[in-house]
Amino acid sequence: LALVAGGAIWFEASRPEPWTTDSPQALAEYEKGRQAQMKFYFNDAAAAFERAVRLAPERASEPLTHLAWLLRRQGELAASEALLREAAERAASLPEPSRTRGLWWVTSRQARCGLTTDAAATRRRLSAPADASTSDRSLVLS
């Protein structure tokens, strides 16, 4: 059972996903958080994701989903749910294509956490039109 749980945590933490931001410092902190998470250094990962949120608050939906996962892992369910709701709010305000990818990512995290009502609300946002006046010119980590 421990081996299966460890494998599931490793798989979740090692999935590559791009994150976009105009801040090279925030991008570096996000990458540090992902690396720490993959090595099971969860306190270091949380600190790096928090720094990424502070450095790029307008693009914080993905680091917030990672923080939510870390909180949920520690049994802090209400705080985790609140962070996922905040991540959905922030993702909805992003320009395309980051908006769609961010909302999809938050929806998948909400569903994995059993937050089906929140996930359904976030999915409805995916079908709503985005603000076409913004463009997405930012750094990408892949």
C-alpha cells in the first residue's frame, strides 16, 4: 500500500506542465518548488511556491494548485479548498491560452480532491468567453 501511494505521489509531482509568467524570478521559484516536490521535500516546495505567488500574483493559479495539494496532503482540507477556489479566480482572469489551460488544471485538481461542485463551476468558466483584448506574451517553463 505504501509503495502504491508513493508511486502515485511521485507520478503526480513529476508530471511536466508549463507555467507562464513575465517574471524570471517567479519562474525560477516555481521550478525550485517542482523539483523539491519531486524529491518529497514538501516544506521546501511550499516555500518556493509561496515565493512564486508573491513574485507573480497575477499568474499564481498554478503555484496555488501545488500549494493546495501540499496542504491537502497535510490534512488541511479547508485551506486546500480555499486555495483551489482562489486559483480558479486567478486563472479566469488570465489571457488565452493561459486562461483555458489554467482553468483546466484547477478543474482537474478540484476533481481529484473530490470537490465536484467546485470543479463543475470551474468547468462552466471554461466555456465562458475570455477577454479578447489581452494577449499572452510571457516566459514559458516546459
